[in-house]
Amino acid sequence: MTTPHSPVPRFHLAMPVDDLDAARRFYGEIIGCAQGRSADTWVDWNLRGHQFVTHLAPGRRPPAHNQVDGHDVPVPHFGLLLTIPEFHELADRLRAAGTAFVIEPYLRFAGQPGEQWTMFLLDPAGNALEFKAFADDSQVFAV
């Protein structure tokens, strides 16, 4: 049996969380991901066409940090590349939900190759997320 494939490769990412109800509120209600299959210990999410899974895994250690553009960037982290309007719409949704940012939304590398809007936050389990939007999408992999 063949299955239709997306024209763009999709990723699968599984992340630990310590509270599935908090993950449902955050990823479903605040971030806006549609929930897929689930069980007592995990939930599948549609993260803009990518399969993102939250797995119940209490007792994790906090992320480390690296300096980027004068900010302490949490490592590891994951997120999405958005359009600039999508970025600002999400930033507004996060602010309205009372989200505490690790790094507030700001324009990074202004006037340089790779200029981008970026913001960092933690989900309820402490997983670090970055959402960004490039001024020029052709600069995503600029050297």
C-alpha cells in the first residue's frame, strides 16, 4: 500500500513533558496545534504539518545556554520559521496568554545577513522553544 507524501519533508520530534494537561493547554490552546492521537503517556500534535509528540517524562534537567547576539540562548531548543506577520501574531497570542519570555521578541542581526525576528520561551515542562521570522527567507542558510 502506498501513502501520499508531503512535497516537503516533515520532521518528527518527541519532547519530554512532566504534565500532559499543561502540554495540552500550551500546545493546543496557546500555540494553536491540532491534537492528534494520544494515550495516557503521550500526545501527538500537528505542528504546521510536522509530527510533534509530547511524552510524559518527569525529572528532566534544565537546558544550558550559549551567547548569541548578546542574549543567553537556551540549548537545546526547537521551534518554527514563520513569516513576519505570523511571528508577530504568535508573539501577540503568547503575550495575551501571559507567557514569560526567556528572550522577548526582538529583531536580531539588524541590517546584517540573516536578519530575523526571534523570541524564546519555555513550555510548561521547561522545554525551550524559539520562533523566528527572516526578513529575507533566502538568508535562512546564509554564511
